[in-house]
Amino acid sequence: MRKQIVAGNWKMNNDTLETAALLDALNAAALPEDVRVMVAPAFTQLTQAKTLTENTAIEVAAQNMNAAASGAYTGEISAKMLLGIDIQTVILGHSERRAYYNETDASLAEKVTTAIENGLEIIFCFGEELQERKDNVHFDVIERQLRVALFDLPASAWKNIILAYEPVWAIGTGETASPEQAQEIHAFIRQLIAKQYDAALAENTSILYGGSVKPNNATEIFSMQDVDGGLIGGAALNADDFLKIVMAF
Ligand code: PEP
């Protein structure tokens, strides 16, 4: 059975004091047992977040990592470094990393391979840009993104893969895909996985939706059959909003 997941991507927000305040508020809430709740702070706050969520159900993920094991990559963080502070999950392929740091499906395939080799779980982000949807090529774009970055993996690696479909036009814009648009793409993704691997693997893969999920639209989006939760940006920075989304199933 696939898991329901709500993950908060904090991006370059929340210093030490803000991290403490937000996690104190999240820790004070009674979380549903059937939803995995994750937060992804900046690298500098990962250890703090791990400490503050010790003995709670809240999991801590990283926002990125380098494909190389070690070496002359100034400013970068390796899989082993994440594991060394007990981080088990990493977000890869976020559209901001693709747009501002030139990450491509091919370079992401390398990061994915490294993460899997190191036993890390991956939240893999992908999705089309506005023009691609207008040109009606979004299905092709999504298929290519998955094929290049993930479909060479053996089936056994997929127990460590969480997908996050994030249409770029809906990220941080206040524009959300309609629940029907999200369902259409999620069902398409599940079908692609079933074709490439098998139906059971497709059924067991959690596919999150990301793009301006807020307390007022989360229930409708999460009620879609193939939507297994959300990757949350802006609303994850506010404890009340994030908790309402966590409770929205
Ligand atoms: C994101 O950055 O992954 C995201 C979904 O952001 P927002 O919720 O702010 O659109």
C-alpha cells in the first residue's frame, strides 16, 4: 500500500530561531498516524531540525545533494554527509534547481543513481512549464523527464522513490492545477510506471502534487484517486497552514 505524504520544502527560509519556532508549533500538534510528515530545511538547519524532531513522527529531508562521492566541489554536499547526520531523504530535481542551477534530466539521473546507491530515499520533482502546457506537449515532457532520470533504475530501487509532480506554472504563483488536471497527470504517470515496470510497482509508488497547495484547496486535491499527498512550498512556512494541509486527507 502506498503512503500518504505531506512534505514541506522550506527552500532558503528559516534561520535558527525561525526553525525552532516552526518545529515547536508542529511538534505541539497531534499528527495523523497514516500520513508521513516531512520538512526539508536548508542544509545549515538539518542537524537542528533532526534534534528538535527526535522522538516525534516528523521526518527531516534535505533539499539537494551532489552526484559525486566527494572532491573539489566548493559549496556542495554529498550523500554520505547527509547520511552522517541521519538524513534519509533528499529532494532532487526541484524546478528552481533546474531553472537557476542548470540541473537537467541527465544530471539528475546521476544524482538519482548516487542517492540510490547510498540507500537514500528520493523525492523526485518534475513537471512541465506553462508554454509546454499551452503547446499541449506536457505529457511528452513528463514522460521524458521520468524516462531520462528514473526509468533506467532497477525495480528494486523504486521502494526509495517518491514522485512529486509540480507543474512549474503552479509553483509559488498562487495558480493551482485543478484537481482534475492533477488527477489526469498522476494517472498518466502511474500508467507509465506500470508499462515500464509493472502494475504492482506503479500502485505502490506515492505520487505527490506540488504547486500552490494551501489549506483551502488541499482536501479537494488530495481526494483525487492518484494523488497521494503534496510537496508544499509557501504554506509550509506557516505552522497553522501546514498542519491544516497535513490534516486535509
Ligand atoms: C514547491 O516549491 O515545491 C512548491 C510547491 O511551492 P508552492 O507550494 O509555494 O507553490
